[in-house]
Amino acid sequence: MSQSMINGLPDHIVQVGQWIDQERQGRKGRCCFVTVGATASFRALLSEISTPQFLQTLQENGYSNLRIQTGWDDWEWFCHRVQKLTYPELHGLHITTFPITETIKDEMLRTRGALNGQLAGCVIGHCGMNTINSLGEVCRLMPVAYAL
């Protein structure tokens, strides 16, 4: 599978670097982290979270960052889907996507809020075992069933 490259680095690495730069600049908007796992495709969830309506709902509730772990199977598909959104459809959100992460707990911790005024965000997941175990270690867990 080919990866998008920027300045010789995989696109997702550059995007993570941009996130770190924004954190240093004190960006205080809420963060939503979406994980669909690394082993199975979950395009229904990915499709829903990349609609202008969902993005608008995030923006209206104080979110400025949406981070999505797609898994390898859907990463390129999802990147192309997001790239097709127009600037107004993004509603000012900074969207970062990556296929997998070794530090899922760190991603979840970004959503907790902080003493610097950043409000708590949320984690949306597919309820895989790694997601549930990691969530239980970093925050309160509130499972919500969603029928497709």
C-alpha cells in the first residue's frame, strides 16, 4: 500500500507533527478521537463521522480537533473522502487521520481536557477489546450501542 508523502515523510506523521505544533500554540478547542481498530474495516462509522452534518455538530459543541484512527484497510479511502470536503464543510475543524497507533492511550488522554482551559472532549470507538481496556484506564467508560 502506498502512503501519501510530504517532504519525504508519510502524511500521517506530518499531520501528527502539526497537531503537536498546535498544542504548543495553546489551541484550547475540544478534541474528539475516533478509533475503528486496526484489524477490521468499519466504513459505516467512518462515513458518518466525515459528513458535514457531523462536523458541524462537533464545531457547534466547541470542538476544534478531530483525530481518526482508521486501520490500514480504510486509511487511503478515508483520506480521499475527507480531501473531497470543501472548506465550509470542514467547519473550521483540524482533522488528522492515521492508520494505526501504538499509543492509543495517549490519543485518548488528549480528550480529557486540561487546567489550561481546554474542555473535555470524547472518544468514539468500535468497542474492540483494546479500545475498551485502554479507555477504562484513562477515563470513565460509557458504552453506547449503535444499530447499523
